[in-house]
Amino acid sequence: MKDKLLYIIKYYGLYNTLKYIHSEYFELDESIINFENGIDNIDKVKEELSDCLCMLKQIQYYYDIKDSEVEKVIEYKLDRQINRILGSDEKWKKK
């Protein structure tokens, strides 16, 4: 999969990929709204989510960013947000 994603982004170029990614985000947003309103089914959400993830993975691989690097930052951001939700008196503890 990685080779295919890299081939695609290198073929179209980073700039074109970045321009195109916005339309994929919009389609995901629209499919979720339509699903919540009973217009689309969950398969449409899966399809649009997959499109967005493909685009994001292309960028990740283009810059040679490892999954573990992304996961580390995600963990930090999740903990930070949960701590904001809980307030300064209480800290998130893994259960």
C-alpha cells in the first residue's frame, strides 16, 4: 500500500495533492451529515473516510514520517485535550 500511495503523490505532485485534499474533507463532512440525517448509509461514510485517510497517508509517506512518530504526537494531544476537559485540578490517568 505504501508504494502505491507514494506513486500517486509523486505522480500528481504535493501541491496538487494538497489542493485536492480539501474536496475529500468536504465529501467526508457531507457524508457524515447525510448519514446523521438518514440520507446516506454508513458505507458512504466509510468510503469518504478512506479517501481522506489515503490522502493523509500520502503526505505522511511523502515526508517519511513513521506511524510511531504520529502516534506519539496523537497521544500527547489526546492527553492534553482530556486534561483540558477535566480541568487543572484533575489529570487523566490510564485505566
